[in-house]
Amino acid sequence: MISVNGISKKFGKQEVLKDFKLSFDTGNSYAIMGPNGSGKTTLIKSILGMVLPDSGEILVKGQSIKGSESYRSSIGYMPQIGRYPQNMKVGQLFSMMKDMRPEIKNYDMDLVEAFELNKIKDKSMGTLSGGTVQKVSAALAFLFNPEILILDEPTAGLDPIAVEILKSKIQRERKAGKLILVTSHILSDLEELTNHAVYIFEGKVFFNDTIESLKEMTSEEKFSPAIAKLMQWTLKKKSTTYELTHA
Amino acid sequence: MLKLLKYALYDILKSRFAIIYTVFLALVAISIYQVSDDLSKVSLSLMNIMIMIVPLISAVFATTHFYNNLEFIELMLAQPVKRSQVFLSQLFAVILMLSLSILFGFGLPMLLWGADSSLITLLAVGVILSAVFTGFAFLASVLTRDKAKAIGISLALWIYFSLVYDGFVLYIIYSFADYPLEKATLGLVMLNPVDLGRILMLMQLDISALMGYTGAFFQKFFSSNMGLFIAGGTLALWMLFPNFFALRVFRKRDF
Amino acid sequence: MIWYQIRIMKRYLTVFLLLLFLVSTAEGFSTVIRISPGQSIQEAVDRAMPGDTLRVAPGTYPQSGIVIRKSLVLIGEDYPVLDGEMKGNVLVIAADNVTIQGFKIINTGKSNMDDSAGIKFFDSKNCVIRDNILENAFFGLHFSNSSGLTIIGNQIHSGAVREFEVGNGIHLWKCKNSFIGNNEVSGHRDGIYLEFVTNTQAKENLIQKNMRYGLHFMFSHDNSYIRNTFKNNGAGVAVMYTKNVLMKENRFEENWGSSAYGILLKDISDSEVIGNIFLKNTVGIYMEGSSRIEFTGNTFRENGWALKLMASCDQNTFKANNFTQNTFDMSSNGSVVLNTITENYWDKYEGYDLDKDYVGDVPYRPINLYSVIVEKIPAAVMLWRSFLVTLLDRMEKILPTMTPDQMIDQSPKMRPYDIG
């Protein structure tokens, strides 16, 4: 569904992604992990077209995304911190997003209903609390039934009830065969939501396989210690990083 | 594009700033109308505001607005819309808001108390200068990744065009006082949108008689079709170039 | 007491009536000749004896080049029209004690060669020209080498479009002891032109919309100009090379243009300019090479520059004038100033008056920095009204560095004088 074919990106002198190769397939849910500055945000932004790689290409549904914007109608993106025009009302924000995808007529209103966003549709975005804004972001990401969902720290800032609603929604979508990319610092969430782990270290894929094989490879029973072990390995092999994959 | 513009414009017009700016301009205009008894004095006083305040506010506001909307711009970029459309909708929203503030803030008092061709020119110059300095501000914004730095660059451009450049001109005129300078000064005027706007305004008022030979030369130039065409074209270039470069940078920029 | 006075008055009255009778009968001895349309005025003039009166009946007389060489009184009844048909002068007079009254004189020749005029006088004395209407004349009234002229109540208008197509309205060359009053001149080159004219007074004339100067004089000493209005003339008023001039209560208005002046004074000395009003001129007064002129009680309002005082001027005094709503109050091209500026009212004065004597406690500097710069480098005018200039002027007010030190009103008035 998404193939990242050897992209490199430098910010100034810092090389954030180095000949980065990875592909994401339909029906899987990927946990994208890595220490701060490892390149995961750059990867997500590259897929979204917000960061333009220096070299290499990204294919979404077999088409290069370079110079294209229509592919983004099949992506639902939930930013880490959603900031919206202060004076825009919630209802207007939704109609604007719908305006931008005039070809899509079937809306997924699950989250809108579950978060009861209709009740606040006349409130200005500027008056909403951080958690409510996250609810709006989540609802918008799922609204258009996208084939690909990119969720950046989806549970941060949400109250426990909303977290549960969102999680079950993500799981439903995954079962429905969507491609889901999630970043999060909360490992338990990732374990619940994903079946595939991608660990990025210093601009390269350090680990990319199912969570089962991760546990197997690290000989750990649980997800968190498995990740911790992975991190220790990266520290040891800092000088010579290489890719670990299930043979 | 129009959809994006509609929403961006809606947001910006409802902002407190749009209202404060309009009211501020209206208060200035009203007090000037109250104090001065004839239209040419009103024009002159309003012109001073236009030349100094409007570029300053345009530059600072546009930069602030760009950075305050950066996350929203990023959100837009993740949607299936063209980058250029995202940029242009933001740009036009800012220019439209600044222009509407001028048209209402200055225009309503004019409707109430009368106007002449010089005041119409004044409104046009105000709108043009707003567009020019919004362009500078957006260019400064896309070239930097830091709001403070961008505001710094915008302010520097404002100071350059409204103060430093004229000092430089004065120095040149002073150094070459023995040579005929009319054509040279005309050229220098073209290289600064603020000066060009100011001279266009002055030419509308019959105070150009006070400007001696240089004034007469300018008057002749700016009242010819060719002169007006060149002045209009130059102003159009001043509006287009910063915005065009800002757009180019925006299309290649990482967010 | 009262009875006595009445008696004396009665006696005077008797004497007066007797004199009146004698005078009227004396006039009766001279002949009154009547002229009607179709008759030649020149023939009538030739036939008349000195002292005769010619009464011209209403109608049109297509006659030009009428020459008068004897003392005659010509009176037009209900403005008979003397049509010069574009040929030379209409009336030419070289005689003393001539009166021309009540004519409408139109269409003189348009030649600069012979200075065609409606009425032209040579070497004449004690003549009266009154209540005539001159239209479309090259020169209106033209006087050479004459004296004792009384020029009153004439209306002189020309519809010429370009300056070289028309001469002056009232033109005096080498004349003296004359009076020019209540005339109206418009559309000519100069309204009133005086060259080598002395001991003459111009009073209550309305001179407007002339191509060049409203009033123009040179080498014309000991004259006075009182309550005239010079309005909207091409270049205002220009006077030169003259001493002992009195200008009182005139109005200089709306002389607006890149080289127009309310009044231009060049080499004028020992004169007085009192109680005049300078309104809406590009430059109220421009003076160079002028000395010992007293400017008192004048009003300068809404001029571009109220005063342009060149460094070649000295010992002039500006006292108790009002300066209001001028773009610039004063400018000068030099830094040495030998003139006195005192006790004027300046509306731009921002000082204070702690001791409440209506005189400001800090001096006023009527010259701002920018006007000094523009005087030195005229091209700097392109920076007019720019932020830079505003800032420079502000700074100069706080820390004067460039403006002439002596050009200061040490006792500016807090309130305008009650004049004009």
C-alpha cells in the first residue's frame, strides 16, 4: 500500500533519514517507534507530503506521491497536537474538511457520535479544551473512511473514556482491513493497537516485523521489555547499525 | 481554492485583530476629519498614516498570522489539496482582511464627510501597500522557522523601505546635487513601493506646486499615460514578486 | 452759540452757491459736440476747440486710430462701443487735461511691435480716464511719459489664451503723480505694470486671473498700494529695484503654481508692508536682495511657504504678524541672518507661557530642517512627507543643528493678533 523506496532527508547538516526503505501493507497496523530525533516524525511527514525528501521516492497505492495531492484523500491523519483556526466553529471545520473531499459522500460518524461532537458544533475552536480538540482531530481522521490512517500520539491528552472509545475504533478499522500507522509513547497502547513493530534508529529501520517475532527474537514474553531490549541493542551497536528482519 | 479562501477569510475576519484594526483606522480618520477643514489636509494627514502605519501593521500582522496558523497550514497540507492553494488562500485572506479594514476604516468616514480623487488614490495605495508588505511578511515567514526571526525580518524590511532607503536617497541626492537628478530620483522612487505610493498620492494633491522643478517633472511623468502605466506596472511587480517568491519557497518547504 | 454758527454757515453757503453758478456758466461757454453712430469721431475731434466736450451717443463706432492732440472731454453715453476691428490703437492721446469717460473699447490690434492699446497716452498731463470698459484689447490703458493721471473705475478684461497674445491691463512708463483706483483687470499679461513711475498710488483695484503678474513694477519709487486685491494671477505679484514703497491692507490670494508668489520682492528697500493678507499662495512672500523693509500686522494663512527669505536680504523686520496653517512658515538658503523676527504669532509654536504674559517663554524656530535641505538640494523634495523627513524635523526641534541660529522669534505670541 505504501512503499518508501530509499528516501534520504537532511535538515541542515543533520541527516534524519538515510536511504530509508520500508513498506506498509494493507490489513496491518504498524507501531512506529524510535527514540526522539530518530526520524519517525520525518517519515510520517514525508508520507503525508509535508516534508519533501532529498532523494528516493514514496509510492502510495503504487503511485509516486511527488507533485501529487489526490493520494491524500485516502489518508486520514490525526496530528499530535491539532491546532485549528481560533474563530472557526466546530461545525464549520467539519464542513470545510468535507468541502476538501467533495468526491466522498459516505461519512464515518462513529467518533462524532461517540464523542458527542454535535453538541459543540456551534462552539469556536479557540474555546475548546485540549482534550476536546483531540477528539475533533480523531473524528476528522476517521470521517472519510480512509484506507490509510496515520495517528500521531492518538491517545495523548484524551480522558480515559475517550481513549477507550478511540482504541476500540482503531481496532475495528484494523479488522476492517485498513492500513494503520501509529506512533505513541504509551507502549501498552501500541501493543493493543498494532500487530507490527517498526523501530527506527538514526534514520534507518532497525527492526521491522510482527510483534510476535519481536518477542521471539528478544526472548521476552511481553511487549515492553522486548522494546527495552531492542533499545539496548541499538545502544551497543551504535557504530554499526544494521537492519534486523525476520529471515 | 475558493473553498479554502472562504474558510480562511471567515476565520480572519472574525478575529479580534480585524475589528481592532478597522476601528483604529476609523478613529484616526474621524479625528482627522474633525480637525482639518479641507479635503487636501485630510488627504495629507491620512497619507501620513497610510505611509507609516499601514505597512508596519501589515508586515507584523501577516507574519504573526502565518505563524499562528502554521499548525493549521500543516493540517491543510495533509489534506488532498495543492500546496499552492493552501498558501494562496492564507495570503489572500490576509490581504483581503487588511484591505477591507482600510476600505471600511477610511472609506466610511469618507462616505460620511466627502472625498475626492486623491482620497480614492489613497485607498488604492493603502490596499497596494498592504499587499506588498504582506508579501514581504510571508516571504520572511517561509524563509525562517522561528516566529521572532520572521517578525524581525519583516520589521527590518519595513524600516528599510520607510526610513533607511529614504536616507540613502537623501545621501545620493546630496552627493550628486550638481547633476540633473530628476530621472534618477524617478528611478529611485520606483525602487521603493512606499515612496512610489507616497509620490502618487502627492501628485493627486495640488500641493505638488510646492515641489518645484522636481515636482513639475514628476507631475508631468505621472499624469502621462506612459507614466501611469509604468507606475502601475511597478506597483504590480512590487505586489507580485515577494508573493511569488514566497509561494516558490512554500512549495519546497518542509513542515 | 448755535444761532451764531448757523448764521456763519448760511454765509458760506451763499458764497458756495454763487461759485457753483459761476463755474457752471463758465462751462457753458465751452461747446458740447454730440456724435452719433455713423459719424467720425476723428473729424469731430479735429473740429473741436480745446476745452470742448464731445458727447458720444450709444451705438457702435467701428473706428480706430483716433488721435487727440488738444484738451477735450470725451464722454460716452450708455457705453458707446469703439470697435478697433483688430487694427492698431483705438484712442491715441497726446495732450493735457483730457477726460475719457464711459466708453466701451473693444478689439485693438494684437501687435507687440507698436504695443496696440485701447487708450494710449503720450506726454500728457492731468488726464482723467474713468468708468470705461475695455474688452479684448492687447494693452488696455497704456501711458508713457505722462503725469497727473487719474485712472479710476475702469474694467479691463481680455479673453486671450496665451501670454504672448496679450499685453498689460494698465501700463505706465515714466509717469508720476498719478492715481489708479477701483479698476478691475483680468486676462491680461500683467494686471498693472509700472516702470519708472513715481509718487503714484494704486488703491482698491481688483486684479485677478492675469497671465503673468497681478502687479509688476520696476524702478518705481515712492509709490503706495492700498487695499488692492491680487488674486489668482499666473505668477502672483513681482516688484523689483525700487525703494520707499508702501503696501498696506492688500490681499494676495490664490497665486498657486510651481513659480507663483503672493509677492516677489527683488531689490526693494526702505519700504513698509503693513496689514496685508497672504492667503493660499505657493509662496506668500519671496524676497531677495531686499533691505530695510518693515513687515507688520500681516496675515499669512494657508500658504505653501509663508516666507522665503534669501540670505541676500538684510535689516528687514518681521513684527506682529500672524502665521497660520502654512505648510512651511519660513525658509532660507543661508545661515547668516541679519533680519529681525519678533513678536509674531505662529500656530506651529509648541512652547509654553508660564508667566501668562501671552508671550511664549521659549523661542520659536520658524525654519524647519527639511525646508533648509530642500532649499539647498531641490531634488530632496521627493522625500516630502516621508517618515524620514518627519523624523528629521522632530529631531531638529529637540536638538537644533542645521537650521540658522539667528532665525528665531525670541518672543512668539501665544495668541493670534486680531487682524484680517
